[in-house]
Amino acid sequence: MFEHFGDYMFYLLHAPLRKLKAGENQLKIFFSVVGEVFDGIQEDIFRLREQKMISMAEPIMLEVIGQDRDMFRLQGESIEAYRRRLQMKAVIAEMAGTAEGLKLALEMIGYPQCSVEPLYLTDRSRWAEIYIDVPVSHDINYDAILTETLKVKTARTLPHLRFAYTIRADEKVIAVGGIGGELKVKAYICKSLSASATDSILAAGSMHTVLHAKVQGGT
């Protein structure tokens, strides 16, 4: 009904006080000036309300919201990815202590399609240990993975992280598996390496993502 606070305050006056012309009514002038101040306050309040909402907050406010939730932006993490992770905080907290919650937490930091394997399925004496298989297609943020894992995993569980890499050579795929920073590779590559064989077996060991390969060729 009223666009400005000053108009509303003038409307609340008794009728005799509103009868003078707009340019001569000192109360009208007063409420017009004071109303602009309150209009600005109203805009600030609405803006603050928007900035408290994760979906609408500006990047600098996301940092403040993250501090309140003990969730800091990761190195190289985009603003939208950080926003999404903050929005999923409550959901992940509800699922804490479960395999699904652990996989969701890792997905939110950029590692989807992880799997969790309890070791008691193959060795009953290791009932409190799990393997977490993390498919990797980019640089690994070990600190972030470990931090999120320790936050969400079952308290009694000892996690073992295994990283699965996919490396492409001449459009042929090499499957790579690793634990920590150590990789063990065994893959078949067709015509991708200079060797005397049409099909060569590549056996390689790697530390810190540097491959040292030995080609075993046939006739």
C-alpha cells in the first residue's frame, strides 16, 4: 500500500494535520526526510536476511557462514561447490556414522562414486576397519579427504583410503590402484608404447604420481 516509510507515517496522522498542501505541511516534509533514513534501514535488514541464506549469500558471507559451521573453503574449491557443501551440512550430519553419509561427504568435496568396504567381510579379526575406495580424476586433496572422513565415519572405525586413478595414453585406458601416495599398476595397452610386440604388457610402479614403466614385449 505504501512504498515509503514517510508516506505511512504521514498517513497515521489525524486528518486535520494532513489537510495542508504538500509543500507547506512541515510534518509531511519531516516524514519525507526521516522516512528516507528508515527506508535505508529496511533495505539493509532485507539485505542482511538474504546474506544469511546460503543460497543467496555473496562469497565473502559464505566464508562467515562456513566459520560458524566449522567448514572452511578448500583450496581450489569453486564458490558454487562450497555453497553446495554448506547446504548439505545438516544432511551429512544426520547421516554421520553410516557408509552413505561418508560417501556423500566425500562427494561434496569433489570425489563422487566412492565405495566403502568393511574388512570384517573377509577377515573377522579386522571388524573395526574399512576400505574407502576413492576414484580420482584430478589432483588429490589428502587433507580434505582425511578431515571429512574422520568427521563422518563411525567413531570406532579405522579407515584405509585407496585411490583409483585412470590414466589415458593414446586413447587407451590404464587402470591404476593405489594406497596413500604409492601406486601399483598393471594394465594392457595396445600399440601405445614403442615395443616389438603388437600387444604389450605394462608393469609400472609409481610414487608421487611419477610413473616408472618397464615394457615386456612378445614376439
